[in-house]
Amino acid sequence: MNIEKYDTLPADFFFGAALSGPQTEGMWTAMGKQENLWDMWSNLDLSAFHNRVGSYSGNDMGSRYSEDWQTFASLGFTSARTSIQWSRLMDANGNLNPEGAAFYHQLFAAARDAGVETFVNLYHFDMPAQLFRRGGWESREVVEAYAHYAATAFAEFGQEIEHWFTFNEPIVEPEQRYEQGNWYPFYHDFARARTVQYHISLAHALAVDAFRKAKEKGIVREDARIGLINCFTPPYTRENPTEGDLEAVRMTDGLGNRWWLDLVTTGTLPHDVLDTLAARGVELPIRAGDEQILAQGKVDWLGFNYYHPARVQAPEHDADEYGNPVFAQEYVWPDAVMNESRGWEIYPKGVYDFALKMTRDYPELEWFVSENGIGIEEHHAERDEEGRILDASYRVPFVRDHLRWIARAISEGAKCRGYHYWGAIDCWSWNNAYKNRYGFVEVDLNANYERRPKESAAWIAEVARTHHIG
Ligand code: BGP
């Protein structure tokens, strides 16, 4: 496959950065911010975080945002997506926190001054702690609270922001917190995870509904659009698969990908997945009227975060040690190229395969690559005489290969409009904290978060300006 010949992206293709409030802002108790789940976990057990760097730090963007927006502009980026922190915008009574609102007005204004458009996401794994104590995403009351928060954000920033997103990666909290027990509160409960997934779907749809109503009333701009962002994993299995392998692909794809794609294009959830869940005794908390709520979930466009594929096969056991149903197990592909720092497979063709799947199955859907990037341990990184991190040997091929496959997908009809790089300036990565660095720009934790371009920065700036994938 001669992928090198796909070396140009369309003139109107946009480049930008992806980031989130909890991973960048810091200032975790300032401006009336309430505790969120990350602060709560950091307070409970700092040793769970790499080098004991808890949620408090962000990457100091809260005080350096003017500099950071200018840095994005200097990389040739015309947009950047961050998130509003629910725990900063709203107070403990569910009312607007004016100090939090003022912070975001300043943040967005500084982006405009730098010539960067802010895309705003409303939720990035950051449940306010007091709402978690009241049931979190397992509770309808919290779903309603989210819808109220979303409507408040539309009212406050509706004239400033054109691009809105309800959720980042809504599949991640069900998996990490409720099913796989990796993140606080460490549950291993498949059924609770699906309840959370279902409630987040309702919350998404209620927020879209609030957005449409706000638009009708002129509360949000006429040109405003709303979308959802998810980490879609193109699913693969072994060559010459058994029926069981194909079934593993169906459910992996169904729960992680089609669930959200169907929701945002048709306002429904995939019937085959719901049927299989019911057949395995997994009950969703469905109430009368929910169908009408979900029907509001259709979006204007979609964000596709792409890091790695899913390689699965038929499971050896159909239940795990906790009694949860198991639909698939990992298939170790012998040819896989791994990012050893993160434990994720590097497979640039996956973005193309999934793009063509969307083009085929959801032909009207417009989308962009809303996150992609490579996080490498740079603790002992090689540096040049000026102290610049020499990262081009791995970061450039990673981004270049993904961009080429995107260019090819576009040439075959994919409605992909742009590319946002994750963590363009190094940031805090949840419990990995600063272990793996994604940035074109280094954040020096030993020098008060000082920023310094890495070797790859000049390369991406050139690509973003010329649209030539050199
Ligand atoms: C995505 C999240 C981001 C970001 C990124 C990199 O799943 O949306 O918040 O963190 O992955 O992953 P990590 O930070 O775990 O290395």
C-alpha cells in the first residue's frame, strides 16, 4: 500500500489542539471551584497518581492561558477544544458560580485575541464530588442536574461559542470506573456500567434538546453547532474467524462504537446490543418517555478520538471472576506495533478503516479527528545543546502516518473536516499524571511549568500552515 502518495489535506481542513479543563486549568480550589471526582480521589490516595501528582496541578494553563493560546496559534492551529469544568461553573446548589463564569469568559476572550477558536466540551470525566455522592451517573437526579448545567452554559456563553460538545468519550467512565475497576470508585460491575452508559446517553440527548431550544430563542448563536466526541476503536479479529470471534466483534463494536453512532445519527440505541444485554440478564433502567428523550440526541457533527484499534476474539469464559458477562477477550495480533510507554497499539490505518465504515453506514455524518497523539515517557529524553527535547523521530511519523490515512479516507469520500492533536502542550494525564508526554511543547515541572517547544513543533507548524504532510 503506497500511502506516501496521500500527502495533502484539503485547503479548508482545520488543525488544532485538544485539551480538557481538569487536565490543564489547575487552580483546583480557586474561584469557588467545588471538588470533582479527581480531586476527591487525589485527596483520598495520592499514591494512586504517578509520582504523587494529583488533580490539583493541571498544567498551569489557568494562569498561562494567554501564552498557551498564542502557542497554539504559532503551531498553525486555528481552533482548540477544551472543556468547562462542571465543578467550576456551577456552585454547590446547582446555580451559576459567577467567579467560574468570569474565568471562562476570560479564557475564551484570550483565545479570540490569539486568533484561535475555542470548541467547548461540557464534560470530560469530571463529575462534581457532591453529585457523585448522590449517585453520580447511576442517578436520574444527576442526569437532570447535568441538563440544567448544560442549559446554564449555553445561556452564559451562547453568543461567544460556535462549536459545542456534550461529552468527551462517554464510554470511558462506564468502563474505567464501573466495569474494569481502574479508576475510583473501582467497581467491577458490568450491569452498573451499562446503567451509567444509558444515563449518560440520556444526559447527552437532554443537553442537545436544551441546545436546540436555546437556539430557537436566540440564546446561542445562529451558526452554533453541537456534537459528541467519542474514542471509537475500529474492531478487528483474527484471520479466518470463528462465529464466536465475529460475535465478539459485534458486541465490542456495538457497545463502544455503534451505541454512540446510532444515538447521534438516529436518536436510538442499537437493538441487537440491547437484545443481547437483555438475554444476558443486564437490565437497563429504562422508563416510559425515554425513547422520546433519546430521539433528541441527533447531532450536527461528531468528534472521533483515535488512539488505537480493538483486537478481540471469542472469550474463553462467558463470565468473569465477579460474575459479569464477558463478550470478548483480547486477541494479541502478532504484527502489532506498540507504544510501550502507554501500552497502546500504533495502527494508523485504523483511522481510515473506521472513516470508511462511517462513510458507508452513516453517510450523512460530518466529523473530525478530535484527538490523536502519542504519549511517551520523556523523563530521560535526549536534548540538543539548547535543551530542546528531540522527539521528532517518533512523534513526526506517528502524526504523519495518521494524517496520510486521513487524507486517503477523504479522497474516498470521508466527511472528515479537521484534526485536533491531543495534549499539544504536555498536560496532566489522570492517574498517569505526567508519566507520558504528548506535547509538541514541553511543560517543565521543575521550572514552574515553563513551556519549551520540542523538536517536532516546527514540523507540525509547517504541516498546519501548508496542509502538505511532509
Ligand atoms: C483520551 C482522553 C484524554 C487524554 C487521552 C490520552 O482518552 O480524552 O483526556 O488523557 O486519552 O490518554 P492518557 O492521558 O490516559 O494517556
